Amino acid sequence: NAGVTQTPKFQVLKTGQSMTLQCAQDMNHNSMYWYRQDPGMGLRLIYYSASEGTTDKGEVPNGYNVSRLNKREFSLRLESAAPSQTSVYFCASRSQGVNSPLHFGNGTRLTVT
Amino acid sequence: RKEVEQDPGPFNVPEGATVAFNCTYSNSASQSFFWYRQDCRKEPKLLMSVYSSGNEDGRFTAQLNRASQYISLLIRDSKLSDSATYLCVLRGSTLGRLYFGRGTQLTVWP
């Protein structure tokens, strides 16, 4: 059981380049999330998808777009990368129960130069 | 005021010590609570959920105090392998949003 799978694990971009971070879960979860984690800032929600076909902005959505391709997959796109987007990105999913916890992917370490 | 406030530490304790972390929250309607553990450069992993009556899992005890709006994590008989950052997480009442504390760093030394 793979859980939540993120690709790539590492990426270096130049300012202005674009890229898509991929995330897939095999736990049949309805909700999926994208977070970024920066030193001293904790985890901040970028976008989330409560169910297939819906997406909503989190705390820090500017500069990002998302696609909930199907129930399994939730991708995060940076259209024009900026150095401020250098961060560790985590995808997560959870089922619908009130007490159901988040399951995280391994993370993507992105550096924008 | 932030949804979740957590003492960042660091906490440095010897093996065998008992250590406790608190986490306060601002929204009294928060519905569910968790403690996660995060090792350096790894993803957060669920340590335990926090139930209203308090719950224990081996050396770990979690408690919820709704009146004072805080949750706590107690680690007994600390091991070197307990060294990590501990995140408190709560689920709000609005759209089920999850809110993270910034984490408390624990180092257990021999």
C-alpha cells in the first residue's frame, strides 16, 4: 500500500520557469491538500480539494494553481516560479470522518534560483 | 490571534526524562485534535489522536482541556529516538480545515 506518492522528490528551477508537482493517493480518500513548509513558519495550506471536482484556496495560494484530476490525483502547478517559492512541499490526503487524520507524502524540495 | 499556538522549544532532555508539551487553540468550536511527529527533512506522521477523555499509547499520553482550550502531550521515559519535532494539529469547524502549530523541537541526549 503506497499511501500518498509525490513526485519529484527534488527540483531546482530558475526564476520564471514553470513546473507541476504530482500527487497521488491510493487510499480512496476524498480530501487532498497541498502544504508548504518553511523554517520558522510551520506548515501552511496552499490549496485543498474537499472532494473530486472541487478545489479551494488555503492561506497562501498566490502563485499556484491546482487540478484535482480525479479522486486519486491532485497536482500543484507553479506557472512562473519565484525565489520566494523555495520551500518543501507536502501533499496530504484524508478520509471524510471528523477524526480522520492527514496522511502525508514524502515531500518535494524545491529550490528556485 | 493564530488558531494554534505552540511553544517552539527547543526542549533538551536526558534519556529517561519525562517531558510535556502544550498547545493552545483559539477557536472553541474546534472539533478534533492530533499530535504529529516530524523527523528532520521528513514528512509529518501521525503520533496519536487526542480524545476528550484523554488517551495513552505506551509512553505517550495526550490530553484535551476544552475549558482552557489546550491540548498536551506527555512523553515518559524519553528515548533517543523520540528526538523530533512535535506538531499539534486541530480540525476547525469551518469546512473541516486543519490548522497546524509551528512545532516543538525535542532533543533527547544520552
